[in-house]
Amino acid sequence: MEHFNPNRYAVISEKNPREIVMLRGKGCSWRRCRFCDYHLDFSADEHANFILNQEQLRKVTGIHKKLEVINSGSFIDLDASTLSLIEQTCLEKEITQVHFECHWHHRDQIRDFRKRFAASGIELKIKTGVETFDKLFRESYLDKGIDADSPKDLAEYFDEVCLLFGIPGQSAQSMEADIQTGLSFFERVCVNIMQENLKPVKPDPAVIAIFTENLYPKYIENNRVDILMENTAFGVGGVTTHVK
Ligand code: SF4
């Protein structure tokens, strides 16, 4: 998608300081979530993806020894050359921890990647977009494609979760329960506030107001909770919705 020209590199200085790159892969293989157009940032042209990714990875300095890599979909949707370059960049810049995103469907491939990077002294932290732990709401309304029965099942594979708030039907109680569950089972929680896009699920301003008034003040200082009121809050993105 050459007409997309988002910012793809940033340094996050607060809470778990790290560099972040938004790379491009072949795209999310699920693409059904009813709130997401983030998956539009993809290309089937592996070489073009690698060139774009190489340009971003060149900017990485290793300043915080941690790197977060996001891409529309899962990290395994990145081409093999890009994955190798991430590993090589970490070795060159003495980065010892990499955060990747991954959909539930690819959970069985995570273990081998953990082993591969660990052999180079790099710890992987894998984040998944669960959006909410309310399975019925998540699957019947959002069509997220996660058939895990419990947070414990998810925690067997993933270290961190993203939650999506500001959706019609959510309440202070439901959002608080999701954050608490996230903090109980996972190392970190990233709250994304829903932003309007062309997909059918729209943000509910009343739910966002409830979050802003009741939950934001309570969790904004929590070092294990990232809160993205805008989808560009990490300094990357800008043309599409980052919710995963
Ligand atoms: S939220 Fe993630 S899994 Fe769902 S369609 Fe978007 S990129 Fe794919």
C-alpha cells in the first residue's frame, strides 16, 4: 500500500522505555475483526516490504536495549529476511528484549521463535490483542477469532495483552475487570481506545468518557499499563488504526 506513509519509528521514553518500529508484512491472515482496518498496511511484495523494513530498522540505536516491533497482523507475517535483520540489528545494537505481536491462531509457532532468539541472547515478549476477556462479547460482536476459554489458556503462550475500550456495550465494571484480569495473568497490559474507521464497529463516546473519568486516572501511573487514547500515541502510525 504505497500511498500509506505513516511514521514507522519512534522512541518511547516513559514506562518500559523502548524503541518501536512499525514494519510491513504480508498482512494479517485473519482480517475479520469488525473494528479493524489496521490490516490494510500490508503488501504481498516481500522484497518491497524488506526494503521498507530495512529503512526503519536502520534507525534503531539500541538506546534502551529494548525494541518493540509491530506490523499489521502477527510477527510471523514478516518476511524471513526482515526477521533475520531484526535479530542482526539486536545483536549489533546490544538489544536484549524484543516485543512482537501475534494472533492466537499462530500460537504454536511462538515457541520456536523464542528458542531461536534466545540462542542469540534475545528475550521475546509476545503480545496479543485479546481486546476483552469476555469471550461471548469478543467473538460474537468483534469476531476476534480467539477460541481460548480462559485467560490462563492465553497466558500459556503470551506475555502481554492489548485491550480495546470505547466499544458500545462496555461499562466501567467490564473495563476494570478486563484490566484486572490482564494484570493478573500477564506482565503488561496495553489499553487502546477505539477510534473510528470504516469498519462496522464504531466507538461509543459515552464509554470513552466513562473510561477517561473513572479508569484513566486510576491506571495512568501504573508502570505495567500503557494507555493509548490515540492510536498514534506511541509515535508510530498515523494513517490507519492500530488496535492489535
Ligand atoms: S485486529 Fe489484528 S487480528 Fe484482527 S483483523 Fe486487525 S490485524 Fe487482524
